[in-house]
Amino acid sequence: MRAVIQRVTKANVVVNEKIIGEIENGLMVLIGAEKNDTIEDVEWTVDKILNLRIFEDDNQKMNLSLLDVKGKILAISQFTLLGDARKGRRPSFTNAENPEKALYFYNKFVELASKKVNVQQGEFGAHMKVNLTNNGPVTILIDSRKNF
């Protein structure tokens, strides 16, 4: 499972010209499920995101987690995170999980993260417009298989 994590002061997601998810002070997380992902990949990803120390403490040092600052998550499914653009000019998405399994993993991510923090979400498979104010900017990439 891959994720792009952006620390935000605010973020929202729009589907059909309507805001369906919105947060302030937290993380906007793009999530992509990879073929052969397991529930352990989802659990690892949730734990990593919730405990990633990327918020500043009183000394302006990145030392606090989302849990510490009582932040929120805006979770957006995005299969294109699994795009492989090493060859040619069009990315290959053969490593992205099929939509049925990807939806299961996305929903499991939201379910597990929601046990600890407020999670807003986009609409799986929909054309979405994501708006955010990246705070820092801080952007972190994670991969449950530790490919980077």
C-alpha cells in the first residue's frame, strides 16, 4: 500500500461541484492499494500515518504526531500512485489492485484510522477535485513494502 501524506492547514474534496469531505489541521492522505496487499499492509500504513512525527512542537521541531495534535485525516483513494512510468511515456497501472479489492482496503484504512482520529473521505472511483493548503510544505511518501 502506498500513500502520499501532506500536512495541511485545510483541505477538501469536491465531487459533482459539492464538498463531500473537509478538514482543518491534519493530513491529506492519498492512498493506493497494490496487487498482493494484505490487511497487514493496511494496518502498517494506518499505524505509520497516525504516529508519523511531522507536526512541530513548541521548539518548532517536527516532533509531534497526528495523534499528539488531535488532527484529522482527509483520505482520498488514488490508484495512480501505483503508476510505473519508468518505460515509455504512458504510465502502466498493472501493479494497482483491482477495484473491488482496492475498495475493501481503502474502506479498511478508513475504518482503522477512524478508531483514533476523525477521518473525512473522498468517493472511491469518482472524479474528484482535491483542494488543500499544504503546511510547510510537508509531503511524505510511504510504501508498506518499503520500496522507497
